Amino acid sequence: MQINHDTQCALDDVVDLLNTAPDGDAPDALASVTDLRDFAQRNDVSGVGDLTESDVLAVRSVRDRFARIFAAPDARTAAELVNGLVAEAGTTPQLTDHDGYDWHVHYFAPGASVAHHLAADGGMALGFIIVAGERDRLRRCEAPDCPRAFIDLSRNRSRRYCDSRTCGNRLHVAAYRARQRESAETA
């Protein structure tokens, strides 16, 4: 699947935002203004000014809405969720070239809050995935103890784990050791 740099960056932001959610023993990684500032810096979110606790709550709400899009039972439901998200963000597409990047499109309005910025750009990127008929690429890790989100952009749609070096290797090593134990027990 071919996607442009901006869409890839927006999808990466969506996945990183989803993966800040609390789960089991993992606390919410977006619990404070400092956490949100770190997220914005890590993802090079442009135009982020002073952040407040209300920004944290608004971005967590966007995160929940992205999670509902990932979990949508069908494309129609996902599209309705995306439409609502980008409409509420006040989407205002504009061409821009900044910070050494060539011309690209921002979907958020000038001066938009960080939540509206993420909702507009991330929502549009998810919309492009839906329009391309590729919604099945929005996935959760198949490791039994890992709820992390990812977008499978492999050619053959074969990616099963959020990170093949951690979850994938861990499961492969566990399966190998189980086979070794089984061989030793039958020998």
C-alpha cells in the first residue's frame, strides 16, 4: 500500500497515541501535561503552544475515539466515527511548507488545539485507509498479553505483532522452548 509521508506520520501519531492508553499493569502514559508535551515532541506535532490539563483530557478523548475506530465492526461504522471526529475538529485543509518539509497538507485549522490537530490529521489518515479498502490493516498485537495497536503496512498483510523484535521474538522463543521441552520429555 502506497501512502505519502504526511499520512504515514499521522498514522504513526495515531498508533503512538493509542499505545499510551492504560492496560492491566501499564498506567496511562498520557496522565499529565508533561506526558502530553513529551508525546507532542516525540511525534513532532507542529504548532503546539502552551498545554493545559484540559488539553490532556481532550487528547485522551481523541485517543478513545481512535480506539473505537480501530475496533469498529465494519467500514461503514469506522467511516461514521472518522466523519464525526474530523467534523468536530473543524477540519480546514491547507497547503504548507515548514520546518524543512516540502509542500504538504495540514487538515487542522490554524491555531487549532493539539487535540483538534491530532483528530483532524489522524482522522483524515484513517479515512484514507478506509477509502483504500484497507481497514483490516488497523490491528492489535496478537501476543496474548499485549494490547498495543499497529498498522500493518506490509505488502502481504502478514504482520501479527506490534513489534517483531519484542512480542514476535518472545512468542517464537517460548514456542521453541516448549518444543524443546516436549522433545526432551518424549526422548
